[in-house]
Amino acid sequence: MSPLMTIRGLRKHFGERTLLDIERMELRRGSSYLLMGDNGTGKTTLLRILAGFETADAGSFEFDGARYDQPAARARLAPRMIYVHQHSYLFNTSVEANIAYGLAQAGLPKRERQLRVTAAMAWAGGAHLADVPPHRLSGGEKQRVALARARVLQPALLLLDEPTANLDDAARQQVADLIRQIRDDNNCVLIATHDHDLIRLDETVQWRLDAGGLLAL
């Protein structure tokens, strides 16, 4: 099976500093990947480049067999490629409306939207939070809602940036459990993290960013 995403010759500089220097990177359906590295090694920047939120200084990118340029590719690929920031922005409505937003934008019929949103809230353990506004959620609850909002769109590629950062132990475990469930044979998950508990994910490829390069572990 051909890779879902292939990156070649990715370069990113900040002034005279080379932040990223990656010769080749492949992401395959049915796989999950852990991207590790110290703060400042470029994990977030790499995810944002892949998602189309930042531009690389050099590199070629293929998604599902087709070349794409950045950042114009973001509109074309969404919602097939979704980036979840560690401090995810939630709209000032309700949990249910936040999870339904992407489905409404995609034009899904109301009945189908409701079925998928209800299933997503149950999956994330948030059915009791349906009418709660985001400002009343804990950090762990917000992250679970963000994962449900992403998962409900059934993306081919899910990019998670430090999904367990700044959470207490119980919330970290809940989020990690959801991440273990989120991968299937039709999607791919790339997780940037320094949380070694996530390494317990089954059948996960581990990479480390070091001196700009990508090292297999």
C-alpha cells in the first residue's frame, strides 16, 4: 500500500539556525507515529507545516498520491487532515455544537450529524456535557471534546500536538486511552509528545527530532 503522506527534502530555518532537515518521511494508513524531542526541536513546527499552517523553506509533499503546495493545500485537504493543538480553541457555544461544527460545514444532513455527534460524545465520555459551554470545562474535558470534534469528521490524517500536556494524571490517562482507540485501518495518527506514557501505544513507530533530523527509535 502506498503511503498516505510522503515528505522529501523538508527544510526549515529560523535565521541562521536549521530547525528541520528531514530527507524523507512517510506516514501510512493504519499506523500511529510518536514524534519525540526536547522543547525547541521543532515538533510543533513540523506538525504545522504538514497541516499547511506554516510553510517550509524547501521540500516536496504528497498526500494520498497527489502533490500539494502549502499553505493553499489546507482548504483543499480539510477535513481529511486535522491538526489538534495542545490548547485547542473551542467555540463559545456548547460541547455538542462544537463537535457538530465541522459536520455542518461539510453539509451533512441534520439527522446524520446528530447521530455522529451523539456517538462521538459517548466515545469521549462527554454525553453529560452536551449543553455545557467550553469555559466551564476542565483541561482534560476540553481535550476530550477536541478529540471528539476531530474524530467525528473521520479524517485520514490526525496530527496531535502534545495532547496530554498540562493535564493531571487522571485526565492524561483518559486522553491517552482515547488516542489508543482513535487509530483504525483507514487513518493515520501522528503525535508530537514528550509524554512517555503514550509510548505504550501498540504498533507505534517512534521517531525523535534531533539536530533537525528525524531519527527512528
